[in-house]
Amino acid sequence: LSPVFPMAGVAMPSPASLEPAQANHPCAKMRLSGRQNNMPDEFCLASTKTGRPCSRRKDGDCALPFCRAHRDKGDGAFRIVPHPTAGHVLVANFAIPKGYKTVFWGTRKRWRDTKEGEDYAMTFRVNGGVIDPTTHKTGSQMQFMSCPGPNERMNMRSSNEFFGATHDKGLVGREFVVTEDIPKNHQLLIWYGAQWFDSRDMKRIDVGTKRYPATLKRTAPLDDATNQKEGSKKVKVKA
């Protein structure tokens, strides 16, 4: 069920963890001890692939809190990689701290106008239709978040912070927040909801692999923590 992603899994050299901005960084307000910009109305929210906060201003022609480059190519904190049975998944390009913010974004549509993206679409504002991320398969990385399996738990959550007006015809988004420290190469996980699986007659299965682990439940058996399965069926989005 994963959209086609050209060049997926081509890993670039990356740092071990997110680093604070350098002294000449232009954003006056920072968060996470200097590791992320805290002025989304003015500066890009993303990180570079070298693990530093982006120093560019957000694209003024778009509601999203990203510069044009990071909107088109994605946040350097994440990368999309192939999965043995799930198509593609989203992993941390370097260690990402709890509280890091990003955006699930795409084209605002009415639900009945969503075709390819119906398995990936997410509710926008009240009476605002849905966000269809499949219109931007490279830059809109959050569409590749997996759903945790029975022995796994989510490490991302949505907030009530939206980008774009209720009936915007352009790109809109919803804020997502990292809920715990995510090690490098670990998957980003969000709960799709039981109804998502039931309506498709699909069974929820663990998605973690040895190469790209998933966050385990604290009560998961030891064998699951040391030997995550190489392959599990993944399905897409979002209640």
C-alpha cells in the first residue's frame, strides 16, 4: 500500500544526533536546547541532513512552516526507506529528541475527491475536509509513518495545531510531535485506529525489523526486544 518513492532508501551520511544551532543562526527563538526553530510563522521548522536547525525563512507563499527546499525534499531529520513487506517506512536519520515537531501535510481535499490517497488521508480542521499527502510523495514524509503492531507502541502524536485555513485550496498540514527519544534508524510510529484495520479486513502485525526497529511496548517479551521480525505487513494512515 506504500506509494512509489523514487530513490527510497538511498542513505546519506548523517550525524548521530540532532545538534544545537550555531551562534550566527538567524532565528531568535529556539526550542529543545537550541536544536529546533521556535518561530514557525517566520522560520523553517525542519533540520538539515547535517543535524542542525534550518537557517532559512519559511516559504511566504505557503501556509506550511517549511522553506521551499525542505518542503520539496523533506525534513533532514527523517528518511524514507524500503521495508521487506511494507513497501516503505519512515525512520530517524539521526537520534531525534522527545518534543521534536514536524507536520503531516498535503493537498486539502473533500473526502469524496480523495482516490489514491484515501488510505493515507488525515482529517483537517472541522468541516475542512482531509489532508491528502500523496500529492507530494517526496516532501510529505509523514505519510510513511507505520502503525505499531501488537508488541509495539507509537512514538508520534498529532496536536491541534493546523497550518492553513479551513477551506484553503493550497497545501495544508497538521502538527505532529515526537513523544519520546527516537534512536537513529528507528521507525516513526503512529496509531491508525482499530477501525482502520477492521474496515479493510486487515490484521495488525509488528512492523519492526533488525535494521529498522520499532519502539516496543514496555511489556513486550524479551525475544521481541532482541529479535524483531524481518517483515510485517504495513498499512497506511490515519483515523
